[in-house]
Amino acid sequence: MSEQDILIFEVSKSSFNSSVILKSYNTPVFVEYMNILSEPCIKMADQLSSMAKEFADQFIFAKVDLDEQPELRDEYKIENAPSLNSFKDG
């Protein structure tokens, strides 16, 4: 397994379509909506990052910082952090 097989992204409103929606047509994408200073968010991110490494090329792990991306929080109606969404085929 090479480092390039591991698919972990930080996404913003401007990159969400290309990094999540479009990529989900080829590979399932799990998106964690998180607050970067929250211990539960950090633990979930660590677990998902570990799984992304273990199961390289089988899914994409994307992270959204809710403090910096309030538009995505509103668009996907995220009320709690961490929250997890999955995307497949758009």
C-alpha cells in the first residue's frame, strides 16, 4: 500500500462538489462534520483516518471544519458535532 492510495481530504464549500459529490460516483465518501478542538470529533477523525489507511482505495474520508464552513453546516442541516454523512453515486 502506498501513501497515495490513502484517501483523506479536508473540504470546504468550494471543494465539496469535486472532493465529495463527484468522487462518490467511483468510491463511497464518508464526511465528518467536526469542530477541530472537540475531543469527540478528534477521536472520530482519528478512527476514520485509521480505517482509511487500513482500507485504502475502498472509501474516501473527508473532513469539514464546521467553524470555517458554516454554509455546509446549514446546507446539510448539521446540528451536532461530530456528525457523519456518507455519499455514494452523488
